[in-house]
Amino acid sequence: MGAGLASLAGAAFLIRDGQMPGNKITILEELKLPGGALDGIKEPKKGFVIRGGREMEDHFETLWDLFRSIPSLEIEGASVLDEFYWLNRDDPNYSLQRATVNRGEDARTDGLFTLSEKAQKEIVKVFLATRGEMENKRINEVFSEEFLKSNFWIYWRTMFAFEEWHSALEMKLYLHRFIHHIGGLPDFSALKFTKYNQYESLVLPLYTWLLDQGVVFHFSTTVNDVDFDIDEETGRKQATHIHWTSRENGAPGDGVDLSENDLVFMTIGSLTENSDEGDQQTPAKLDDGPAPAWDLWRNVAAKHPSFGRPGVFADHIPETKWESATVTTLDARIPAYIEKIAKRDPLSGKVVTGGIVTATDSSWLLSWTVNRQPHFKQQKPNEVVIWVYALFTDVPGDYTGKTIQESTGEEIAREWLYHLGVPIDQIDELAANAAKTVPVMMPYVTAFFMPRQAGDRPDVVPAGSVNFAFIGQFSESAERDCIFTTEYSVRTPMEAVYTLLDIERGVPEVFNSTYDIRKLLAATSRLRDGEELKIPGGSLTRKLLMKRIDDTEIGELLNEFHLLGE
């Protein structure tokens, strides 16, 4: 159910590792094309549209395990993983200016985290806490104002789209998951990106391969409910019927009966559900009406407590919404201002901004990024595609005086150009005639970040299940991974397929940097902005300590990471 990355990956694992014929697999999708949140499209009358971007890294173990098996559409004889690896080896990603202030000036964050001793202790406390201690807590309940005013929080919240009211548990999981990348947080040197938008670089090769294997796709098909046979005495649970409504010509009726040998993989919830596009002259609307992906989960969850609590995530639109916009430039005037900040030619075909640039004094907390161009194969040679997003959707802008939620594409471009440093007397004309901007409002885009506890998300394969699994961002993996990543969207279906088919192949472990003393020491040094640790007891104690550890592995490690001075 669903044709997002989780479902496509699950089908691939059924074929590759489960030896299932492709024509035995059917994918049901509400939209008219696959990909889910991994999108990128040219709307004929509006322009190019990307709702969001995906940041990837070396240790997305299941993602790269999948794409090593998917042929590249660009390079004959190579896989998508080959293509991705070669691209990022030859053109490594890093930012030359991460943040701006005063309309395009360098914010001079200088790669520093500016964490006070108190804020450092708060990070350590959260890192060492049990998961239970962080359940149902907000970030601003476990971190003080000192932390929330640091450069670290500016880097972190804008890179991952965390708000102060989001889950302290997920913040903790992120710290563990990416502790090896703390040093790369200020300049994005930890990140890797695809050549084009995620639809053309990831979804299209995978979709093409699945079609070649005979997988059946039914688009314009909404799954409404699933029936189950649940034996409360034994705990056995079996999916028995899928209810769907199809608007696709020639699609099968209104559902199907299921035996215990029919496997059902349910994508529940959706971060892009009810997305609404505006255009150059029209604001995007906030669609808080019926949401089929969430309604499906609500209907299923009503059948058994182990199927999760969707309301925890879906009932808080004011806290889970934000808006993005795709700007396409039409001549050379705006790219000149981009180059001034990025310090790279936007049309070079190589890394441009290296990740988002945040306008730290923006009332919207506006960030923007320019990936390698062209970002779409259909782009004209002189066009540059920019992605813009704002974390604060209900705060008036500094130039327009309007919130991003009530702004047209042209008005969003004006606000962005203001923070880009475009002269005031040129802003309106450039926004109107030198760019085409498409805004997108997403009511549920950070729904998975809402404070939660064990049981709010169902296990990938619930106890007693004989023929069904939950996949995607709102299922609970057995591994210690974090959400809002392509990795999690692939890990959950791999876990589901291997469990239900009893495949004798292990799901790759989450990269174990959180248990690597070298990574922990390196992160400690960076979080302290290189300041050495203070040893209590004065110089005599220091000398005695150093005498004992100097010629040991411990001494070598402390010296290597500059935690103890001479």
C-alpha cells in the first residue's frame, strides 16, 4: 500500500532477497505517480516543484544495500549506488557559507557551536538518558534557553527541521545516529546529494526496474481499510481483506480477500499528505480536511491496540506544518546574488551551496539551497532551481509583512530576495519577472517529530502477525534508527520482508558510531569548540594524571582529539 520509497523498496527486497516473481506483487497508490515524498516534477503552467530535499550520508546501510542492485539510468553497466558514489567522490559536498545576517552578509558563525558549559551538560544528559526518560517530552523541556540560543541549535533545527516543541526522544535518537557527523554540522561536509532531484535520481530508476520485473502498479487507488482476524487467546493476527476505491480505468473492483499466504505491507501516515501547491500569483492552501493516508491508519488502529495511535502525530497540524517553495530563475540577475553568498557559480554543474543557507535574522527562519544544476533534466541551460523553506509559517515577513502561509509565490520570492541582499528597489521587479515561484504547504511534514512514547507507532511486524507489516516513517523499527530519512524508509520494509519471509539474511545494523570512543571524543572536542577539558585539582593533579596515561591508548586518544593540552 502506497508507492513511496518504503513500498518500492519492499517490492525490491521481495524480488531480490525473497525470490518472489515480480508479477506476484501489486502496489496500490493514491496519487498518479510513484515516489511519495521523494518528488520532483515540472508542472506545465506553474514551473518546477520540489516539496523537499533529502540529505544522505555514507552510513545509510540499507539504502545503499538497496541501490547497489538497481541499475543506473545514466551510466550503462553501473548501479545507482555506483553513480552516486562516483559523483560525490569527484565533487565532494561542503558549504562555504552556512548562515547569513543583515540581508546576505556572512553571519560569522565560523563553524563554532557556541555551547555554554550548561548547554554542553544538557546534551550529555540527553545523550545518556534512557529512551523512557525522554518519552513524551518536548525539546524545550530538556534544553534551556542557553542551548536554544546557540549556533548548534541554529545549525541543527534548520538542517533537520526540528522545532522547540518537537520530541526530545527523537532529538536523542538523532544525536546517537549522527554523532559521527557532529564535526560536519556547520559546513555540511558530512552530507551527500543526488545528481538530480530525488524523483529522477532515486525513484525513477527503482520504478523502472520494478516494472521490468513485472510488478503491477495501480495508481489513483485509495486504500480505505483493512480487515483482520485476531485471536485474543493465541495472539494470532491475520489480515483478511483490503478495502479500496479506485479511479483508475481498468483497475480491479473495490478490494480483495486475503489468505494467510497473501502478504500485506501497509505504509501508514504520510508527511506529504494533503500537500497543496500555489503558484506565482496564488498562495498554497492549508488542507486540514480528510487525509486518506491518515484515515487508513485510524481505521486500522481501531482494530487493535498494537496497531499504534495515529492521533499522536496527525492531530497537531499547527505544530507539524511548514511551507516550502521552488524558485526557478529566468535570467542571470538572481544567480549573481546566489553566487555572492555561495561563493560558487550556480551553473557550474558542481556543488553550489552545499546544503541550506539560513538567514538567521529572518522572522520566518528562512533557509534556501541550490543543488547541483540542472536539478531537473528538463531545465533550460540558463535556469537555476532553488528550494526555499520557512520553519515559522505564522510569523509576518521582514520585507512583505505577510506570513509565508498567506503569501503567493511572487511574495515568497520577494522575502527571499530581501534576505539574499538584493537592493530594495530591484526586489519586486526581480520577483515578478526574473523568477517563477511555486509554494507548497504541507500540514503533516513533521508529524513524526511530535512527542511520543512506546506503542504510539506499531512495530514493523506486530506480535502474532502472520501476513502483514507496517512500513515507513510511522512504524517502529527494531533497530535504533531515527526518522525523516531515506534510510528509515528502506530499513522498515527490509525488516518486514525478511521477517515475514523468514529470509536468512540480516538487516544491516545501524552504524555503531555511538559506541565508538573515537567518534565520541571527536564529537566532544567539536561540541566544546576545541576548548580543552579542565582537570580539577590544579597542575599537580594534571601532571600525575598525565604521567599515568601518557604512554597508553587513552593518552594517545585524548591527545589526538586535543581534549587535554600540553
